[in-house]
Amino acid sequence: MTARTVLTIAALTLQEAARRRVLRSLAVLTVVLLGLSAWGFSRIDSEFGGMTSGEAKLTAALVLNLVMFGLSLIAALGTAFLAGPTMAGETESGIALAVLARPVRRWAVVLGKWLGLVAFGSGFVVVAGLAQLLIVQTTTGYWPPDPVTGLALLAGQAAVLLTLGLLLSTAVSPMASGIVAVGLFGSTWIAGVVGGVGRALNNESVERVGTVSRMLLPTDGLWRGAMNSFQDPTLLTQFSEAFKGHPFLSPTGLTGTYIGWAGLWVFLVLALAALSFQRRDM
Amino acid sequence: MGPVSATTARPDAAGESFADLPPSPAVWCSGLRKRYRRRTAVDGVSFTVERGEVMGLLGPNGAGKTSVIKMLLGLVRPDAGEVLLLGRPGSDPFARTRVGYLPELFRYQPWLTAAEVLKLHVRLAGATVPDERRREYLAMVGLADRAGDRVGGFSKGMQQRLGLAVALVAGPELVILDEPTSALDPLGRADVRDLLLSLKDRGVAVLLNSHLIGEVERVCDRVVILDKGRVAASGTLAELLGQRELRLRLDEVGPAAAARLAAAGQVTSGGDAYTVALQDDAVIPDIVADLVGLGVRVHAVEPGRISLEERLLDILRTGHSEEHR
């Protein structure tokens, strides 16, 4: 019965995402980004014909990461602004009243919403990311070493952010929860870049900014892991200087411990969201 | 006025349903209390809705009616008090398996069609209701030809009609309706009244919160009146409205006729209008026959009883002298 609730709410959330305008806006943004990147990659190939194969690979990996960052930003914005209305909005408007008066456990409703959002966010990342990889391969012939891990980590990044959005939306208004989630996402990314600069300058305290923020909100850590999976590993030995403090190149992959922490983080924040929703008066 | 019965078979902690015991009340609540910051919204409310009974919840704005309903349904956590729905503790979500609810703030997923909203609620209720049966419910509330339209385009009245179908679609044994006619036109109100009467005929218990006293008076078996978060009065309509009265317009009333009227009950008169308080309607023909025999010219005879509205205003204005909690 509870499993049925979870699945029903998950399907409802997917249906909501598919029918609301947010999907159309996401689709338009994605098509624009993919189109621009296709044009850009084809220019790289024709304009920089004189590059060495290593330089061409570095450029392709760098620009691929840049475009993937754009995609992850779209995924993050899209899911964070979906997560807000779906919880806080329904509570405010009264839609939640009729649903929660049914024989359903509130945590099952939260879990169902989360599952639906994760399915939506991951689906978006996989479809748009794969399209991007195919564009790069067609235009430049570059194929990343580990696309599956890369896309999975990008999906994980979206999942982390929407879980945060879900937690916020059990406590504050829909718009505020979206804005705060996206704001935190941006600050963590900047903190990650600052940390990278710290490492390049061998300044430990500055480097720690990135490490701490990556623990508090694992979006940036997962993003760096994803970038690493999209780069050719030979580039690191060839162009080690370029990787130092670069926002769109990542010298190291992720450890199993960090991925474990990100999973635990999602679980804890989701549990907190369920608890906060459980205690809330409708 | 009968005190609210608080004696009921309590299920064990596991909330099992016992087939061999007489059915527990549809709603039993005791000592419900809720504070919002400094304001006490509900203060020790207890009442029972028996199976198959239609109970009206009345009271002025801010009396705590909607808060009580939300506590019954687990939407608001009471600070104190207990709830049993159909014999199961209100803290158990599955107590609501056979409960239908129309909220005061009725809103349904605007991106779904009316038919999809019903399907969703049937699934959430864990019930199975075939397609054509669901369509019948939409037809019953007058939305048959809008089944495939998105709820986002519905007027308030149509959404409230949809809400009624949602409350009824999963075959509930208890229906809780919070202001079910607030957005409806007079025709819609009459439809809801008929619907309530048909639920009563089918033995479905109804808890009805409504400002429309006439509506409550026509369909409810019992009434609980809330004021400032407390039960100000409760009982059957007969108990609450109590005495009947006889209004007469008479001419040429002699001392003998006046004595005859006084013998029937307390008389108040002004001009040719006389009002006699009666215990029983059955004596009216005798009174009229005697008055005619005494030479009184009878212009009008109108038996009646005080309206629920008068009684409600009386209770709310005079405080809670007849409190039953």
C-alpha cells in the first residue's frame, strides 16, 4: 500500500513535470545550448586545423566540460524550480489537503515526489548529455573515456540539488526554496573554483574552502568527478599546468568514499525533508 | 439535550478492526486542543458521529470548525486529545481508508483532467473503481461532459463539484464536507442537499461544516455548535430546538377563550396575534375547536418551532449556559 503511494506520487510528479511549462522551457534552453555547441565545435574543428592532436583533445574536452556545465545548470535550475512548487506550492494552494487526507504516509509522499523528480532530472541529463556527446563526436571525433560515469555523476548532481530543494520547500515558500537552492549551488561552485585556485597556489587555507563546501553540498564535488570522466586521461600528463585551478578541467576523479558521502548526504537530507513535512500543519 | 456520548469500544493499540463487535462510531474525538502561537483555536472539543448519521458542525467564523476537521484527518497535529475514525486511531493513516473529504480550500492538480483526478484519488485510497463507475460520479456532480478537460480551466464552482466527486468516489463510510456549497449556485446547493440525503439513505456517515443553517437544518440528524474553540451546545435537532409553538391570529377573544389559551401553554400576544408555547403539536385541533366553540373568529393557525438560526444566535449571544462537552 505504501509502495503504491510512492509509485503513484512519483508518476504524478513526472506527469506534472511533463505537463507544466517548465518542461517546454527546459527543452527550448537545451536545444539552444546544443545547437550553439554544435556550431561551436564545428568551428573549432575547421578554424583550428593546425592544432596538434593533444591540443585538439584538450580544447574539445574543455569546451565539452563547459557545455556540460551549462547542461548541469539547466538541470539544476529546472529540478530546483520543480521541487519548490511541487511541495511548498501544493501546501500553499491546498492541493495537498485532499491528497494527504487519503490513507497515505507523508514520508511516502515525499519519497514519491523525490523519485519522480530524480527520474525527471536524470532523464533530462542522460538525454541532453548523450546528445551533446554525440554532437562532439560527430564534429570533432572526440569521445570521452567514461561517458556512463560522467552522466551518472551529473544525474547525481541534479539529485543532490533537488533533494535540497525538496527540504527547503517543506519549510519556506516555493519561490524562496528554488532561489536558495540555486544560490547555494552557485556558491558551492564558486567555492570549488576558489579551492582550485588555492591548490594551484599551494595555499592550504584557501584550498580548504573548496573542500569544506564540497562536503556541505556535494554538487560541486560530483560535478568535478563528472568533468574528470569526460576528459581524456592522457591530457593530464601532457598539460598538467593547464589543469591547475581551472574551473572546467578536473585533475582527479572521485573516491568511493566521496560518492558514499554524497549518497548518505542525499539520504539524510531526504529524511530531514520527510521529518519536516511530517510535522507540518496543513 | 443529551450529552455527547463518549462511550465507545476502543480498539487495541494495533488498531485492528474487530468484526464481531458492534461497529464503532464513524468519528470519535475527545479533548481536542490546538494552539497557534498565542491563540487557542480549539480548546477541549469532544463529540461523536455515529455510523450513518449526518452531523452538522456550526459556529461563527474562527470558532475552530476547520481546525477540528483537519485534526480529525491528521492534517493538523492536535496539541492534545484523541481521534478515532471508523474505530481506528487517527494517527494511523489507514484509519482514513474509507473516509472522503472535501476541503474548505478545494484545489486539485490543475495539470490533470477531471477524470485523472478521480483516478488518482481512487489509487491513493487503495480502492478499485472501474472507469464507468468513476464517470458516473462525475455525472452525478454535473461534470460528465468535462471529464477530459484540465482542472486548471475549471471555475470555482466546477472545482467544488469535482471535490465532491473526489470525496465520494472511493466508496467512503464517512464523508467530511467542509463548506461544500460555498462556491455553488442555488441549483448546485439543492444538488448537494439531495446528495447528502442520498448518502444518509445509504448509511454513509457525514460530518458537515456549513454556514448555511437552512442546509444543516434540513439534512442533519445532530448538530454540534462550536464557539471560540469550545463546544457551545450539541444534540439532535429536536433536543436543540426543543419546544414548539402555535402562532394564531384571532378576533373577539373573550375571557373564557383567553383562559383556554393560557391552559394550553404560555401565551404572548400583541394586537390580534397570539403565540402559544406548546409541548405537543397534537393538541392543536382541540385548541382550535374549543376557540371556535367559545365564539372566537380564527383567521390564521400556524404551528411551528423556533428555527435553528434563532437558536444558534441565542446560544452564541447568551454564552455557553447549556454547554455539553
